Amino acid sequence: CRTASGADIWLHVKNAPGSHVIIRAASVPGGKIPDSTVEEAAGIAAWYSSQRNSTSVEVDYTAVKNVKKPSGAKPGMVNYFHYNTINVRPLPKL
């Protein structure tokens, strides 16, 4: 999140270990991220998680400005709020 802006979207598999995924809002014309992009990024987050072999994975997403790392927390540990959840199939590496 160090290089992400507050308007970018952060995604992570719900209640399971996995990679954090960022969608850069600046890379989208007009800054409005399409739902299809969020679904694809959620599928990528699901693929790079412990839920890779599941048929349906819950992925939380929120604006980067809603993601905070608690002081002293282990690497990768964050708290987030004002989020939505999407169910997706893991999307194999493209």
C-alpha cells in the first residue's frame, strides 16, 4: 500500500492467508473502476491464496484509504473497514 493512492482498490481473500491485490485507479480512464475489473482482480487474489482449489471464494475489497496496518503488526497483517465482499472462482495466472 506504500505506492498506492487512496482511490486505488485493495483486495484480499476473506479470513484466509493470501496475497493482497491492488487495482490502480489511475490506470483506468476516468478513474472509475469497472465491476469486471474488480471481479478479475478478485479471481487473481483467490488464485494466490490458500483457497486456490475452492470453487467459490469470498474476497473483500475496499479503497486503499480504508486499509491500515496496526503498529507492531507482522508483515501482511492489516485492518480494513467500509468493505464489500464478492464471491469468485479462482482465476489461474494469465
